[in-house]
Amino acid sequence: MKPGIHPSYAYGPVVFRDKAADFAFLTRSTATSDKTIEWEDGQVYPVIDVEISSQSHPFYTGTARVLDTAGRVERFERRYGSKP
């Protein structure tokens, strides 16, 4: 690899925590945090709180709403008319 072009910060273990879903996972990242958490293995890792994760995102949880696009098209055509 080319020297001097890569970041100087460490690529290490970090815990990402989704407080809304009460879910956390340990992974490796270059992101850092001043807050720490004791993980299941007894070691202390930096923790980053996230707004949404796979445990709380509607797409992954199956609670995604399906938009009625056909009804919207029909309403648009009624309101503005369709091309002749």
C-alpha cells in the first residue's frame, strides 16, 4: 500500500448501540467515542449510539408501509385528466 495516504487512527473494535431497540453489536470500525461500555466478554469498548439499526428499521422488521401508488395515479388522472 502507498505510505502516507491512509488514516492514522486505529481500526479497532467498537460497540454500536441502538437504544430504541435495546440492541447492540460489536464490530470493527475507525469510528471512536469517549463513551465506553463493558461488553459480554468482560472487556471495555468504545460505544457509539445510533438512531436506527437492523433491529428497529421498518424494512428489516417487516413493518414497512406499502404506498398505494395505483390509487395515487387514479386520483391524479381524475383531478387533472389523462392525455387523450
